Amino acid sequence: MPERNIDFGKFGARGIKGHEAAARQLDALAGFVATPITQHRGLLARLHYLTRTDRARQAAREAGLTVTDRTLKAWLDGRRSPSRRNLQAVEAAYRTVRRHNVARYLTVRLNREGRGTRVEFHPLNQSQVTRPHQRVLSFRTLNVRHWDRIVEAWANDDEDALDDAWINDATVDLGSEWGQYEYVTNVGFAA
């Protein structure tokens, strides 16, 4: 695709890919448990979320949590503690299940019956770039009306699909300057 940055940061510019910033915002809107999983309270919150119904248990198993019900009960009762690898599996399953559970709600919320949601693009940081190599970049806003592919790729944790959806459904609408906003310092939603 034209205007994609091939050698980003060569002259000292700093930023992150726009789809990564959008994923961070979607994660914030999803409302994950704030307490770290390494604390007992955080572990219990995630386990309760993953085991409260049979459907939640099935979704957790599909997301990669393959421990037995007996082990889960021991963790919930505090008789045993999960290993570091199992903690990572619980965290991954929790994030996957939570993303799938809130994806439909976020799509409706962001699409707003066809009105869309305003997105703010904060340009990349050029403070370390020498004067002759700096671009003129400005803060931009855009009303994104189609969030279906973006939220679906985020829910499936598919980085390539999210990048493609973010570029084609959001960034390209900035006009001929869209390539300058492939990397940003931040992306904000008015949701």
C-alpha cells in the first residue's frame, strides 16, 4: 500500500502503530480487571469470570485454559496456587473471553447507529528528529463510522487484520496525508 513507512524511526521519530494505539483504547473500553493476576484478588476475579456459567467455562476451554474442574476449584478455594505458566494461561483466556463478550457491545457503541465515533490522531513525536528531516504534522480528528472489522479483529487478537482494518476503515479517510498518521503517539475515541 502506498505511503506505508518502511524504515520508521530512522531519523529519531518516536511513536507506535495506529492500530496498536486503537487496540489500547479498545482494551480500556473493555474494562478488564485492574488488579494484577499475581495477587490473589486478581486471580479470583478472573477465575470467577471464567467459571460463573457453563458457557463461560466452555469459552475458557476454547481460549486455552485446559486445567481440570478439580484444579479450578482448588485455586478458587485457595488450597493450591497456579504455576507461572497457568497464571499466563488464565490471563490469556480471561482477556480472550472478555474481548469476545464485549465486542458486540463495543461495535454498537462505536457505530452509534451510523453516526460513528470521533477519533483523535495525535501525531508522532519528532523532538529527536533534526530540523531538515521534520515533517509538518498536526493533531487531526475524524469521525469513523464503520467499526465492525476493527472491533472484530481486536476481539480475535489478529494483529494483521487489525492493522488492515484500521488503515482501510479509519486512517485512509484522513485524505492524502493518511500515511503520516500510520505511526502516532496516541489515538483517542470520544466514546
